[in-house]
Amino acid sequence: MTKALISVTGLDATGIIAKVATKLSEMNINILDITQTILGGYFTMMMVVDLDGAHMEFAAIDEALQPIREEMKMTIHMQRMDLFDAMHRI
């Protein structure tokens, strides 16, 4: 299974989770785990997703999230989980 960690941060607004989850669903990406919170008016969400169903390259998936970044004025960062795990084992 190819996993990625997606982080979403920015000013809180209605529909952030819905927009991100809908876009991932459209690309056949399954959300395996999710956590979100609001800290002082700032929205923060972390998701572990399964990329195997996407049938797209990693860069294309990241690019497909760009309209949400622009529309919602959010920072959305996607990182391969194997690289994330390796960085935090050192």
C-alpha cells in the first residue's frame, strides 16, 4: 500500500474537510486516518491516505489539490509516508 500524509492548515472556514475529502474521493484516494482541530481560529488537519487506487502520479495528485489551496487560501502539503517514516526514525 502506498500511503501519503496530507496536512491542511489555514484560517478556519466552512467546508474545508468536505472540499478536500471530495477531491480525494474523485481521485479514488481513500482516507485511512484523519485528525483535525481549530487552534485560535486556525484550522489544522492531518490525514493518512492510500494512494493505490488513484492511478495517478504523486505530482499529479498534488497538482489536483491546487484549486483548493487557491480557493480556500490554505496550505496543503502532501508527503510520501515512507519518506515521512524514514525521516522520523533517524
